Amino acid sequence: MKTFRRIIVRISLLAIIIFYITSIESYAFDPPDEYDHQFIGVTKCKMCHKKEKKGLQYEIWRESAHSRAYETLATPDAKELSEKYGVIDPQKDSKCLRCHTTGHDAPSEFKGRKYDISEGVGCESCHGAGGDYYRSKVMKGIRRGRINRERYGLIIPNEETCKECHNADGHMPVKEEFNFKIMWAKIAHPIPEG
Ligand code: HEC
Ligand code: HEC
Ligand code: HEC
Ligand code: HEC
């Protein structure tokens, strides 16, 4: 009887372990839903990321081509391209908006009150929708490594992020092969040391 009980205990333990391992596996292989968080727009990020002491991220973005990416779609150059691609109004067509605006494919319930298409390629195009990570407590926790940024939707972008748009399957008026080092240098916005 004793040995029988021992076997039962072992089998249960094994079952628990197997369950645990497979649940980790399925978690690891289940990519997070791309649109789990709300897009809140650049003005929210600006509140805390505009000071020199912090690294002027807002200013650097505003001066960059990304902040004009939507306006660009109203230029004569855009019109010319549109004709080539059978697009009537590039400021209304997904064929252009998917790279020239933020979170274009996101369902409307993920576009917050302050979401503004005219902001073009905003912070959240690269860093992910900010609806859950923008609070000071969360931001600081993430910075200090106390909070898992993925859970809140914050992305630390890299070269692959850029290539989601800087690639050859757009129009492409891409002048040359995308060079991350050169292109990143043009828009880098680090937090100053100390
Ligand atoms: C309420 C203030 C606040 C708002 C709003 C805010 N942030 Fe932050 N953010 C911070 C603070 C504080 C830090 C920690 C670093 C520091 O002290 O400068 C931080 C850090 C970051 C980091 C670096 C994280 C890391 O681990 O290195 C990124 C990226 C970032 N913020 C992006 C954004 C974006 C994009 C938005 C808008 C969607 C935004 N933040 C909105 C306060 C804010
Ligand atoms: C796959 C992403 C992608 C799509 C789709 C896309 N674009 Fe672009 N577009 C870009 C990128 C990236 C640049 C910047 C290229 C560079 O300077 O290296 C750009 C640049 C431009 C420029 C030049 C801006 C300038 O003044 O230098 C125009 C005009 C333009 N796009 C119009 C359009 C139009 C019109 C459409 C739709 C028919 C469109 N784009 C679709 C990614 C895209
Ligand atoms: C959501 C799409 C998107 C993503 C992601 C993106 N870009 Fe862009 N980028 C554009 C578009 C569109 C333009 C052209 C805007 C315009 O001229 O109106 C552009 C223009 C630029 C320019 C100015 C063009 C030039 O030759 O000077 C630089 C620099 C740049 N991007 C760097 C980057 C880097 C670095 C990354 C990744 C960290 C990145 N981009 C990610 C869409 C994107
Ligand atoms: C074109 C893509 C792109 C856009 C748009 C963008 N960022 Fe970033 N951001 C990056 C990349 C790439 C990094 C560097 C990640 C790393 O350190 O490896 C970064 C880093 C940061 C950091 C951390 C800097 C550090 O020293 O650790 C902050 C804070 C930040 N971004 C805030 C913003 C804010 C606020 C906006 C909008 C005003 C914005 N970013 C727009 C791509 C982008």
C-alpha cells in the first residue's frame, strides 16, 4: 500500500512538472498580441520627455522627418508616386498610411482620444502603444529594471524596428540601402548620463 501511494505521489509530481514546462513553452511561443495597448499620441510623451536634462526626445523627434511623415503625403512628390501606385488620396490610403503614420493597422478601439494621425511617425511607432506604460511610476520601474516593460507594451527598438518601414516593399523613394548607423545618428535621443 505504501509503495502504491508513493507511485501516485510521483506521478502527480511528474504531471505538475510536465504541465509547468509545457505552459512555459506555449507562453514562449505565443507572440504577444500586437495591439494590447492604446495609442495615446506624442503630446502625452512630451509632458515628461521634453526637457534638456531628460534628453530632449520630443524636440529631436519634432525636428525629424518622422514628425512630417503625414504632411509629406500631401506634397507634389507624393502625388506623383500615388499615380504610379494607383492611389487617389495618399492621406487616406492604407497603401501609404501604413508607413507614414502611427499604428495604422490598429483597430479603432486602440486609438485613444489624443491619437492624432497628423503626428506621422510618432514615438509609439517605434516604442509601442503607450496607454499602459506612460505613467511615471511604471516608466521609472521599467528604467530601474523592476518592472517588465513587455507587460506594459514598451518596446526598446532596434534596427529591425526601422526596417518594418525602411524597406523595399513600399514605393520606394528610398534613396539607398538602409544604413542603421547613419540613420540612427540622425535621430538619436539618449537620456543624458547622471
Ligand atoms: C509621467 C511622465 C512620463 C510620460 C508621460 C512618459 N514617460 Fe517615458 N519615462 C519617464 C521617466 C521618469 C523615465 C525614466 C528615465 C528618466 O528618468 O528620464 C522614462 C523612460 C522612458 C524610456 C526608457 C526606458 C528604459 O528602460 O530605458 C522610454 C523608451 C520612454 N520613457 C518612452 C516614452 C514614450 C514613448 C512615452 C509616450 C507614449 C513616454 N515615455 C511617456 C516618464 C514619462
Ligand atoms: C513600406 C513603408 C512605406 C510605404 C508603404 C510608403 N512609404 Fe513613403 N516613405 C517611406 C520611407 C521609409 C521614406 C523615407 C525614405 C528615405 O528617406 O530613406 C519614405 C519617403 C517618402 C517620400 C519622400 C519624402 C521626402 O521628402 O524625402 C514621399 C513623397 C513618400 N514617401 C510618399 C509615399 C506615398 C505617396 C505612399 C503611398 C503610395 C508611400 N509613401 C508609401 C516608407 C513608406
Ligand atoms: C512606422 C514607419 C517607420 C519606422 C518604424 C521608422 N521610420 Fe524612419 N521614416 C519613415 C518615413 C515614412 C520617413 C519619411 C518621412 C518624410 O520625409 O516625410 C522616414 C524618414 C526617416 C529619416 C529621414 C530621412 C533621411 O534620409 O534623413 C531618418 C533618419 C529615419 N527615418 C530613421 C529611422 C530609424 C533609425 C528608424 C528605427 C530606429 C526608423 N526611421 C523607423 C518611417 C519609419
Ligand atoms: C524611429 C523610431 C523612434 C521614434 C519615432 C522614437 N524613438 Fe525613442 N528610441 C528609439 C531607439 C532605436 C532607441 C534606442 C534604444 C537603445 O538604447 O538601444 C530609443 C531610445 C529612447 C529612450 C531611452 C534613451 C536611453 O538613453 O536609454 C527614450 C527615453 C525615448 N527613446 C523616448 C522617445 C520619445 C519620448 C519619443 C517621441 C517624442 C521617441 N522616443 C521616438 C527609436 C525611436
